[in-house]
Amino acid sequence: MRGGTLRVVVDPDPPTILTVDNSFGASQKVGPKIVEGLFAHDFQYGLKPQLATSYSLTPDGLRYSFHLRKGVKWHDGADFTSADVAFSISLLKELQTFGRMMFANLVEIRTPDPHTVELVLSKPAPFLLRGLSAAVSPIIPRHIYDDGTPFARHPRRDTPIGTGPFVFKEWVRGSHIIVERNPNYWDPGKPYLDRIIFRYIADAAARTAAIETGEVDIVPDNRIPLSEIERLKALPHLQVSSLGYDYLGNHTQLELNLDNPVLQDLRVRQALAHAIDLKVLLNTVWYGYGRISPTPINPHMAPYHDPSIKPLPFDLKKAAALLDEAGHKADAKGRRFGLKIVHNPGVGDLRRVSDYVQQALGKVGIEVTIQAQDFASYVKAVYTDRNFDLNAGTLANLFDPTVGVQRIYWSQNIKKGVAFSNGSHYSNPEVDRLLEAASVATDDAERIRLFHAFQKIAVADLPLINFIAVDQFTVANTKLRNFAIGAYGASDTFADTYFES
């Protein structure tokens, strides 16, 4: 049970380890082994104490008090205190797209003693406790990072220390990251593993071969092609699990750049939607693993999802008529105009989505050019340079619409350089009002009403064309145990993970 080296596949190559100023999926897999959050969560989002052992909330919902674990040491031997929590949350509120949502109503952080943190809010935040995990809200050491250097350029950003069960050892970019057992971890006897090696394997076929031959032990996050899932399920030395993806609310969509005058015309956006057959997308790109989800809030997040909303029907004649009406008549060769599509290279299926969109829109005279990029270039093109027209992406709903969905549709989240925020540059005052009201409503029935009203407007405006809520899988060696013990799956600490002897 004790000992051994766990070999984990990550893809894409993580641009950073800590998620303080980003929400990158690969970073969420590595970071929580080194740094921790205030709480982890079970499969029903019940709180599991981590750096905080308990909390209290005032009746008006405006002040949280967190009681911190005593005796915790940073990997360099320094004491963990409330000052570290206050510093980290301040950074998250400023720098991270999730943090901007979760801590939007935070007006003051108090540290009355080394083991107590108080968050004072201007309005209630009913979703807050679900966002305090290491993957979303990592706690980092103030004594290391509070030296006046911007976090993005800090020399210790890529050699982090934490309180977690594993200690950072080595990072060879484009190859691997190594973490080793923390002998002074606050939870005696854990972790069980001696070492974890995160291996970057870019090619999907190579990842499949690696897990099949035993070269690696676990491949999370659909990094094995869905076309291989049924075959791998039949192999006695492998297990295929869908546990640990509850917090993601995985959701795929086509983001439209509304800075492009052509796409500012609703008739054009409707034409795009009519030209795309979501059933074909589901069955050919994702092999039927998922559910069509035309709304911003996908079906996995019931009851906030509005099931009454249906996608615009696949209708090429209607699409062509709308384009004609918008003044984009086809020329002698059948061409109307061109668009550039990018896709998140960290999700392999999205290249196939781009291929399908190119073919589908070509049938109504829209010439689509695919621009393939590495992950860093993709993020820069969409969220900094605005050098795209269509973006085939996965923007997870996460554990609550205020955190996972509001960031995409809220006009206040049009922030240059902030990844996975409002990339469409969509702005609708009524949508802003509904989202802001839902973010502070403490009555769940009222939140449902507000979110349903928001969905109807957002679907009518079509700043994004929502596609599929895709099923997620982890493929692992059958001897590996406890790789998913809560809502965060492989984005948890792996302190409880072990190999069956």
C-alpha cells in the first residue's frame, strides 16, 4: 500500500503550476499536490477540512470566519498562518477569472489571530464555500511571494512551495514535472506514494499506448480518444472511471468575437447556429458521449439548467436566407465572407470541432480558416490580441453558475489578458442584472428563476453557440486506488492515493 511512483499524463504542457492567476486544466492537476485549499469536497460537495478545520457564518450571510489548522508548516519549514490565506485570497480576487467571481463581494479580510481568517462581504455569496479547494483557490506562502514582484513574473512562480502532501522537485518544460513525498505533512502517515511524475505526452495515440502498455498509470480528463474507451474498458489491467468530474460541469461551445462587425449582426449569428448540426457533432466528434446543451448552463447542473430551451434547428436553407437578409449574398463561386477559427489545443477533440465547423459553414458560403496554435498562443490570440472570429472551446460550468458561467457572459468580465473570461465581449445590461442578482440571492428558488431568465436572453442573443455537455473519463491501472475521492477527482491532492499491493 505504501510507496511507489505514480506516473500521470498531463496535456497540454502546463504553462504554470499554480492557478493563482489562471484556471488552466493541466495546472489544476499538478498544483493541488503541492499547495492546498481551505477545504476539499466530497462527491456531494460536503466540506472536507484541509487548511481550515471549520467555519462559521453570520445570519446575514456577510461574514465568514475560518478556523485554520494549527501546526501546519510550509515546505521550507515556516509556519502557515492566517496572513498566508489573506494574501492568497487578495491575489485570487485580483488575478484569477474564478476568483473575480467568487470574491466579487469581498470588501475586507481580517486576521484577528494567526489561526483565524474573516471574510467580510458587501453582499451574500451563497456559492463561496464550494470554491475553496486547492484547484480553484490555492493558498500560497506570503513570505515567499509578497516581495513587490508581480506574481506573473515572480521567480518562484515555477518552483513553488506549499503545505501539501508532495514537495516540488523538478520541472523540465515539454517533458515532465516531479513531486516527492512530504515527510512532514500535517496528516500523519500520508501521502502513501513516494513520488509523482507528471508526464506531458502531446500525441493522443501515444497516450493510449502508454496507458495500455503500463508506461503510465493514469490518464485523466478525456486525454484518451473517446473512440478507444469501449475497447480499453474490456482490458483486465485497466479501469475506466467517470468519478471526480462533478465540479467541472464540462461544456463545449463556439465563442463568437463580437468585435467583428459581421458577427455583430444577430441574423449572421443565427445563420451560423442553423448551419451546425449538434447531433452530428455529438455522434461524430464525441462518439455519443455527452448531451446536447444549447443553454449556457448545462444539464449536469440541474435545477439551474432550463430544459425548455431548445437549439435552433439544423436548417441550411434558413441559414442561407438569413445571410442573404443580412446583406451577405453569395458570389459566383458561392462565397459570402471568411472567418478565422481557433481552438483550445489542450482539448484534442476541439480540432475535430474546428474541422466540422469549417465544413458546415462552407455549405452556406462562409469560408472558414483554421488557425492551429500552441496553448499559450491560443490564449493570447483570444484574450489579449483578439485575433480570432470563432473560438471552439471548453468553458466549464464548474460548481456554480456564478463562478463558471457568469465569467463568460458578464460585461464586467471583459478584461484584456484574463484567460477564459468574456472572450466574446458580450454586453447586455439585463443579463448583467440577472447574473448579479443570482450571485447574491440566498433563496435557491429565486436563484433558479434568475438563472432561467438569464438563459433565455443569452440564447436569444447568441454571443456563443453552445454545443455539448461532454462526458469525462479517467483511464487508470486497476491497481491504482483512491485517485478520485471527491468532486475534484484528479485535481485533488492524491494524499490518499495508493497502489494495491
